[in-house]
Amino acid sequence: MPNLSFSDRIIRWYRANKRDLPWRQTHEPYRIWISEIILQQTRVDQGMDYYHRLLEAFPTVTDLANADLDQVLKLWQGLGYYSRARNLHATAQWIAGPLKGKFPSNYKDLLALKGVGPYTAAAIASFCFNEPVAVVDGNVERVLARYFGVEEPVDASATKKLLQQLAQEHIAAPRPAEHNQAIMEFGALQCTPKNPSCANCPLQASCFALRLGKVSDLPFKAKRTQVKAVAIDYFVLTDGRELLLRKRVDQGIWNNLHDFLSIEGEAPLTDSAVQREAKKFGEWRASTETVVHLLSHRKLSIRFHVVQVKRWEERPNGVLVKIRNRHELAVPKPIHDFLMEVGGPLWSGVRKKN
DNA sequence: AACGCGGGGCT
DNA sequence: AGCCCAGCGTT
């Protein structure tokens, strides 16, 4: 097929290979917005259930605006990057309130929303309003860097600017929405990070990286994130009937989610330090083995120490939760695992000793 | 410009 | 173990 443009080939490939995704069945800005926030740094497979549950709970932007933040966070639990949920809620209140329910309808106005950056603004503007502004996400970066031979580090701001211009130059003027969908889908399914399908690629005849044998070298990233080790010792206070949890505020990770009283540092507490801390609250009953929880930038080594308290009168600040209601608060993944699986046998021991 | 922010899947 | 994912906000 000679004389087909880059965009022509991508769109032709897209029509033959696209996935059937729920947010492709609508042009409603609210639904597209929800889907795009969920999909920030998140795979389609991981976000799918969250998309359905959020829209079921909040069918309109007004429903979302009227919800409690804790309810939104509970629905977001397990998805990560929890500031997305906070910004989602704040933006819903902004749209339902001052904007009187009218969703911003162009790139510039969308960009002003909390949690909406250049990628998301371009996505909503093109998908919902057919505005010809190019999306540049990780997929697009990869396709452009390989096909056009962008060898500078893609995580440098000058390169990002170049890629945005390159993407904008090649967007198909008549069909910006479909072009944007197509190039992202192409990156996700065909021009993949590892083992891309170059053998049957519709762009193989003119791909820079394929011609020069640099497919596995592009895109090039200069920085790699440092993973810092952190030890967390949790003290799980319980009388056998209730548990003391605490909301994380200004704590960096897991902001606005609930966990237990903790001591966080470079190394885990010594056994004697655990005993000493436990004594401040009650009687030490049990400790778990260390579980390792990996974040992009942290390696968390976590232990839980169950402490029996006689009475709650002089407890530290926190939220008392009945054990049977322990699923109701939004908690980080390792806390969820402890609450719903690991902890049961430990605090049931406390109950017997009461 | 550099860093912080989750969790999961793939190699 | 390292990389990446429909990135954004803060400093």
C-alpha cells in the first residue's frame, strides 16, 4: 500500500485491531474523564472494574460531587496514586457547583481542572469534542521515538516538547479523535515495550528503529527512580472487639487512607523496642513475620504487632472500628491483606484472653 | 528540572 | 530485579 501517510496506516491498523472498551462506547465528557483519570499510569485491565464500579456508584458528576471523599477513596482502594481520587472529587464539586454542571469543552479549559494535565486534556478534548490536539502518553512516546528516530532521552523536557510537536504535526486533521485512539492502541498492542510485532507491522517499511536495529533501544530514558528501603512497625491495638485505626494525613504515601499506629524508619524496631512500645498501650500479644511491599520508589518492610488493650479511655487519637466492620474504611494494600486475611487468628487470640 | 506518588504484570 | 503502564502536582 504505497502513498499512505503515517496516520492513514495507524488508523487502518486500528480499525482492524482495536479492542472493544466501554469508554469507546460514549462521548459523554463525564465518563471519558473518569476513564482517563483511572488510566493514568494504569493498565486497561487493572482499571476496568474500577471504571464500572465508580460509574455505578456515581452515575453523574453531581452524584460524585455529593459523595464523601472517604467513599470515593474506598472505591479507589487498591488502584494506587490516591491523589487522583482526591482531585477527581474536588473537580466534580467544581463542575457541579460553580460551573453549574457544564463540563469544560476545550483543551485550554480542561487543562485548568485539578488532576487534568496535557495528556488528559488532549484526550477529553479530542474524544468528546473532536478538537485536533494530539495526545502524548507512554504509548505515543514509544511509537514516535521508534518510527521517527527520536534518540534523545524522552524524559527530558526538551524532548517531551519535541514529541508533542511531532505528534501534533502528524495528527490527521479530519479525524483527530480516531487518530489519537489509534496511535495509543497501536503502542499498547503492536509497538509494545518488549517484543513488539515488527514482523507484521504496517509501518515496518519506514520505521527508523527497525531499519537501524534500534527497536529495543528506543525510547531511551535517562533517569531511573531510586528505591529507598523503609521499615514500618505497626501497632494494632484491640480489645478483641474493636481495632484502632488512624487516618494518614500529610504522610506522603497513602495520604488520606487509614492504617494503624506506626513507627517508620530506616530499620525495623528491635524486639525490646517493640515490647517497650507495646507496653505504652497495653499488652503485647503477637507479631507477624515481615512482609515486603514494593512501590515504585519504596521498598517497605512491614510488621504488625497486636497489642491487647483493657479499656479505650486513654487511647491515642484514631478511629475505633468494630472488627466485623473492618472492610469499610479505605486502606492501603498491605493493611487490607492484614485486616482481611493475616490478622484474624491473632486478634481472635485476644478475644479468648478477655 | 527533579522528585513524589501505587499497584500489578511482564521479562 | 528492572521496566512499564491512556501522568500529574509540587518544589
